[in-house]
Amino acid sequence: MSNAFFSWYDDQPCLSSLNIFIKPKTFVGIVGSVGCGKSSLLAAILGEMNLINGEVNTNSNSFSYAAQASWIFTGTIRTNILLNRPFDEQRYRNVIYACCLDLDFIQFGVSGDLTMIGERGVNLSGGQKARISLARAIYNEADVYLFDDPLAAVDGTVAKQIYERCFSSVGLLKNKTRLLVTHQTQFLIDADQIIFLSNGHIDEQGYLEKYTLTKDITDEKQTSVLDNLINEPDTQPIITEETTISGKVKWNLWFYLLTAPPLGLCGLFLLIILLILGELFYDGTNYWLSIWLKQSHKNHQDFSAFAYIYFGLIIGTIVIDALRTIFFFIVILYGTNHLHDNMLK
């Protein structure tokens, strides 16, 4: 790229003044804060963004891309990885090992990689979906491989194994050009080139020679953010444990919810009346049935009146129950809408 400007939909550039030269068969790290344009840079390389100004030359290279969001379709794990490409058993085995999927296949039992996956991978963990998407990209034979933060969805131990088996100088892709977007900067110590993005433009970039960064900045006194990233790797995990909060809902919140406008207190009182009527009709039906049974043992008179009253009580119970259910739904709907509107104010 030479002085390249890119945009998504209009002439307002999302990426600006990009000057990047990547040597073949090198490992390039792309780092930066959230929203700085790392994923957009990969999209620009793939030709998915509009080139407003400048030049882009990919030398007719073929690309393989692993997106940050895993894409899984209904089918077996093998079909998700192959994606209608010819099955090369040896390459397939190498890819499975490099992406640490071999142990997962053992856990799946006799089906192994022929295990059926539900829609969008509902029966897989987030890490398994990420590694399947990564395996799909690596299995594809290409000149340049683009990876958008594939290590974020796996734990530290698995991330280290994937890095060593895929991206490192002894990994499966050692003879390919690899561009890796990541926040785990400890994996960039072996990178041949590192690009630091900030607000859609390149803040710094350089090359690593024996772990020494040669920068394009002539002012040696200026502190390099990239140096700090390399010298002090981020050891904090990307994924943290979820925390749950236990407790109970206060009564004043329920009162606020059930008395929200436009029904207010009238709505709450009417709801209470419907609840009481429903219980009265239900208990009255059972009570009338007990009276009917007691009278049937005393004589053999016509009990049609008992039957009519009993069925009338049943119908009344059904009607009251339906009314209180519908009205309760309306009261809760008004209450939640009112609560939501107040939260946004």
C-alpha cells in the first residue's frame, strides 16, 4: 500500500495514509486499541473496502481469511473445515493438530470429526467454534493468511499451542505470509514486522531483528508504544470469568412496575380483584362438586341442576383465568415500558 485511503460506504475515510510493505513469507503482527481499524485493515487488503486514494498492490496473491466472529453452518465438523475443497488426509491431519482439535475429536467419541453440528454451532463451545473457523482458513491453500484475533476465544494454554503450531517460525504456516491481529502481544515477540494502528492510521511500524525494534521514527528520544508492548507483554487474559450477582427484587420495584401509567393504582386493584375472583371460582367449582357427590349418595333425584351449575362454574373459571392472564400481561407490559423509558432519561 502507498498513501492509501479506504472507506466503507462514502467518501469519509476510515483508514488513512497507509504505507505498508510486507515481505513474502514473513510474520506480521497488527496491534492497537479496540476500534482503531485492525479488522478494517484486513478487509482493505481483501478488497472489501472502497479505495479512495493511493495504490494497493497484492501481486496477485491468493488469500485465506479467518474472521473474528466464527462462522459455523449445519453439517459435520469435517464439512465445516473442508468447505467443499478436496480432502487431503495428511494436510487435514496437520491442520487438526495445529488447531488443537485432535483432543476435541476424541471427546466427541466414535463420530470424531463426523459429529453433526447444529445451526451456528449451538452444540459447540466458543473456543471450539473459533478453532474450527481457524482450521478452515489454514486448510485452504493460499499465499497470504489473514487472522483476525483468533486466539481471543481460547484459554492461554491453548492459545500458546496454536501459536507455536500455526504462526511461529516452526509452525505449519512458516513458509507463508501471515498477518495476525491480536491483543495478546506476547505472541508478537517473533514477528518480522509489527504494525501499530491508532484511529485509522498507522502510528508506528517496524521490523524485529534479534528482538530489537528498528522504527521508522528518527527521534530516538520519543517513547515508542510499540516498544512497551514488546518489552512488557500483556499477561492479562482476554476472557475473564463471568460474575453473578445474587439477591432479590425489592417490593417497591414491584409496586412501581404494577402501578405504572396509564393504568396506575386502578390497574393494580383490578388485577387483585381478578386474581381473587379466579381463586373464588376455582374453589367454588370444587366445593360445588363435593356437594353434588354428597347428594348423589342420599337419593336418586334429577341432578341436572347440579350439572348446569357445575359447568357454569367451570366456564366462569376459564373466562376469569383468561381475563386475569391477559390483564396481567398488559400491566407488566406497561410497567416494563415505563421502567425502560425512565432508564433512558
